[in-house]
Amino acid sequence: MTTRELGAGPPIGYFDRWTARPGETIELKVSSEIGFDVSIIRVLQADNSALAPGRREYVEEWWPSCRFGAAVQKVAPGSCVLTDLLPALQTAERYAVELMFRPGVFDGGEAQVVAALLAADGRASMELALDGDGGPYLGIGCGLRRRRVRAGPATVLQVGRWYEARLSVDLETRLAQLVVESVLDAPSGRQLLDAELELDETDVVALRGDARPERLMLGAGGDSDVGEPGENPPRVGHFSGKVEAPTVSGSASLAAFGGAFSYSWQLGPEVHNAAVLDDRGQGIVAHLLNAPMSAVTGHAYDGSVVCYAQAPDMYRALALHRDDLEDAGWSTTATLTLPDGLSSGVYAAKLQSTAGSRYVPFFVAPRSGGERPAIAVVLPTFTYLAYANEHVRESLPHFGETPQHPSPQDLEISVHRDFGLSLYDHHDDGTGVCFSSCRRPVLNLDPTYRFWLFDGPVHLGEDLYLLDWLEREGYAFDVLTDHLLHGEGQQALAGYRVVLTGSHPEYVSEQLIDAFEAHVEGGGRLMYLGGNGFYWVTSVHPERPHLIEVRRGNAGGRAWESDPGETHHATTGEQGGLWRHRGRPPNRLLGVGFSAQGADDDAPGYRRVSSEPRWSFVFEGLTDDQAIGESGLLLGGAAGNEVDRADPRCGTPPETVVLATSTGHSDAYQLAHEDLAFTAPDQGGTKQPLVRADLTMTPYVSGGCVFSVGAITWLGALAASSYDNDVARLTANVLRRFLSPAPL
């Protein structure tokens, strides 16, 4: 994928981090072809549709609206490896690069550079590349002069097969050579390709002068502006596939190198910190740019293990992709210093130009120390990040006749794969995307975004219904985020009586689960106001907290599966997949766990099934036979989209009480994959009793308690009729009782 400049349209931007506290600074980075204004607003409700409660946003006076001139910033996707300077190459007359590689895709497009030695100006002096059809060739570059020779003119390499390559230059004999050999025997025999190129006087002079190689790059061909290691300048010829065991060797005239020299790097599962020292202790660092995937199987993998810790030598590879993006690397447009007295909440930079406007959100947590209100809302920023810039609507037909409603942001996402992908997408080689970063434009984080599947707010937009309702009802509250809670643990929840979740806290780390459990075990109350929560094992990069990782495994409702042997996270080493399969199912904490998924316009409500006097406060103001949540702003009802049920077999505690349950789901709702031991008919909502949402209460001996609604669209029902409805009354009943210090 080549570097793109952003086209005309509303300004596009992002912050260097999503969560900050008063007194801290955050950096706004914007690209726009025309001049634009930046104001800062506090956002409470962003849905401006006819039935919504009305958009509520307030301009922040501490930040005067500023005018900025046009500034187009480039995006440079594609992961690669770039070493520091290799001193022995300064006087080398003979040198060679050796490595193993496995192509991931050939699409007839531009060439892919597997390995290159770069000159001081960033251009490739020598490279191993593959043309669009998989034909390997040796390239020699001297300034603007480029020469290449193909290895085996009638032969192409195979996707998914490992090869060993050696490309070498001998300036004394004036010969450059490329040899490519298949690592494993194929049915047709072992493949061996070679190419030779005679160097003329111009080549030799250049390779001893301006074109003398200085660095090794894997997965791209460099450019005229190579930049410093660790930066993200444009590259050319990105490779999608795996690389392993790179070595640079040769002979040099400098006495310091004793004639012969060799550099090599182990690209194994330990390289998640983005810097790999050479094996021979010479202090030469190989920098991993744009988060290539480590903890992946190498050429020696034989299926005897499933975790890289069991056999590290089978995992000495990196997976590179032309569409990886960790950090867009844009220049800072404005630095915001958050006032010491700034209220916790959701804020946004509002970017406006004659081409349109855009919101770039950020989240303000409370200042450290000091008094706390009784209520905290934990916004599921890991889930926001998992769905960041998702392209699912372009490739998944399984929603049948359900119409699509693409928003302007969806249409932009479709043409901007260069902004990086979501954890629901596939790389161009067909493998699943396991990393997602907030250091890039995330177009569907805009709070005005409407989901293409049901033409309504989703994720942040839906969660704002909750914040708007709390403020209208006069409740003081703080806003926390997954990122903050992961970093600070249970201490971040200290002092709060009641903690509320957003509508879809699907992606959680072990640290988040620990913090929520400690909160309720210590006497705190938790209101789980969503569905399909606490589902996927999620990890955060220990040195780069803007980056999260998910490995899907081969279970659960998933958009892709991990390749064999690649289900353990590179960032933490933990087993990926479902928390249910790690012995920490959502049912254990919440009382409910994922049951079914669907999307039609007839999401049902709930019917009361418990008459225990202890929980009668939940239904105050409602009649015993009254249905709850039979209308709503999203999919028509409260128990819609993704729903959860109580089930002792899945970890629901015996203390959990089912207060109400949804009935009347259509066959658009199908039972969760993990609940099916065998494929079977009649697993839809009209026939399968497990397809339901349960409204539950789970008391703890400590005085803590968990109230769960088990449906994503609950907050959409909360907002119906401007919060004057049965779902709002029931939610308020629980919140008031949970705020009371009296024992439950």
C-alpha cells in the first residue's frame, strides 16, 4: 500500500492518548487541506435524530476557539524492521544478507520488498523483492539508477511456503547474486532459484560511495527520506508475510572488524518491546515499526506445541503486513493543558472548516486524590478501540436481508484502509488483525457516528445516553475508562459507591476483571448496563499503552480465527480467546454471559419472573405484569443486538436471582457458537429457550451487589421518550437503592 495524502473533506484528527486527568497535557494532531477552527466542547448527548432526547454539548471557555492553516499530513501504513547503522559495512568489499521468509499474498500489484540494504539517503542499494505475481528478483540501486534481474523467469514462489534466501555483492569480482531455495521439500521437489547481475563501473563506484549500504530493512524498500529508526516516514514496496533469522555478513578492510563480520537478530516472541539487539552483542538494534506481529510460528513449527513459551525456537518469526499501522506519526497541531478544576467527562475537539466538521473525543478522568462522588461510569474504551475503523460491513454477508445504513464515517472508512484496521478485519494476506492503536484517526469514535447495521448510536454514542440521563437526574458522577482502570487497578475505583458500565464492555483485560471483582467483594455495587460484556481476553502493551492485542483462537462469535499455534498474546504471554475458556466467564462476576446475537427491528422487552420481596424495590412504580422495555431507540426494544443469560453451567453463582427475562426473540437471534457442542437446527429465538436476556441481581456477603441487564440496547431504551419510560424508572430504582449505605 502506498502512502496517501488525505483528500478534501472535513478536517481529520486524533489525540496522542484518549484518557487524561486535569492538569495533564494531551496533543491534538490534525490534517486538513484547508484552514480550520478548533474548539473544545463537553459532550453529553450526540444523537440528533427525531426521537432522541436532543443533542447536548457545551463549549469550554478555558480553550478559546483557534484558527489553523491548512496542513496535510501523510499516513504511512505497513510494518517493517529497520536496523541501526551497521559499521562494518562502511569499508566492506563483500557482503551478504541471508534470511528465511514466507510470502502471504500476491495480488498482481506493486512489488513487495522482502529485504533491502539501505544507503545513507534511504534508498535501497540492494534488495530482494517479489513482483506482483510472486516472481523473486535481485535489485541494485545507485541513486536514480535501478537495475534488476529476476531469479528464474518462468517460476513464481508460493503463498504460505517458507523459503531461504541469500543475496550478496562482491565489489572485487563485480558480481551480485540472489539465491532462493524452498525450506521444505514440495511434492514437485525442492525449489531452487538463482540470479546473477554483473556490476559495471558505475555500479561499483556508487556502491563504494553514495550508494554504500548502511542499514538493513526487512519488509519494505526504504525511500529517499528514511528517517530515524523508530519514526514512521513513508516506505515503499511493503511486504505481507513472515520473515525469520536475518543475518548480514561479509568482510571489511577496517582492522576493528578483523576482516570478517556478521550481524544477526532473533525475531522471536520476546521482541514485543519494538527493539531487538543483535545476537553478537555489538549493540546494533533492529527497530520494529508499525507493530508487526510477533509470537507467530516460524519455519520450524511442527504442531507439537501451541504456546511459544514451550518451544521458542519454533517461533522465531515476525509477521509483517502492508496495512499495519501503530502510530500515524503526525505533527502536533495543538497542545491542550487541561485545567486543574476541569470536571470529569467526555470532551471533544470540534474541528470545523468550510468542508464540514468533525468531533475528536477524549476522556477526562477525575483529578488524583480529593473527594469522589458516589458514582463512577467506566467507559469501555478497549471495545471502542477493538471496533476502531471496522470494515465488517464490506465483507460479511451473514446479516441476510437486514438493510445497511452506512454513515458518512463508514464511507470514509471504506476508502481509508491507510488509517489502520479494527480487530474485526483481515490483513491483505487473509490473517486476522490482532493489534489496535489509538494513535491514528479513528473515524467511528466520533460521538455522532450512527452504526451501519441499525442506523443508531453505538459504543460511545450510545454510552452518552447514560451520561446524559445521569446529569438530567441530578447525579454527580466521574468518568473513568478501561485504559485508566487497567493501568491503576482497583485503586481507580476506590471511594465510589456504585460503578456503572457502558453498553458493550466486550473487551477486558485481567486487570479490569480483578478491579471490578475487588470492588464488589469489598462492598461496592456494580450496574452492568450492557450486553456481551467481559467476553474477549484483551491485553495492553506494557511499554506502549496506546496498543491493545486480541488473539481470537477458534471459539466464540468471531470475524477471524488465529492461525494454529498463535493463540497466545505477544504482549503478555497469556492465552487469548474467550474469558469463559480461561475459567473467568462473565457469568461469575456479572451473573450473566453472552447468549445470542441478532439484529432486526423487533427487539423484545422483559417480563418479570421473580416476586421475592427482597428485590421488590427494582420494580417500584411498575405493575407486576408490565413488560419492561418493549420500545427503544435501538432495534425497537431493550433486549436487543447482543444479549446475555444466567446459566449455572457457565458460572452464574447460586446467589444470582433472575428478576426478569426477555421473550419473543425472532430467528434473527441465534444461539452463541460456544454453546453449541454440535451443529443443529432450530437454534434461533423462536425455538431455542437459551436465546434470551436475563435481568439479574447477584448479592455478595460483603454487602456488594451486581445488577445486570444483559443487553446492548438497554441504554437505547433508557433514552426513549426523553428518558420518561419504564427502563429509566427501573434503572433509577436500582441506582437509588445501590447508593444507599443500608444493607441489601
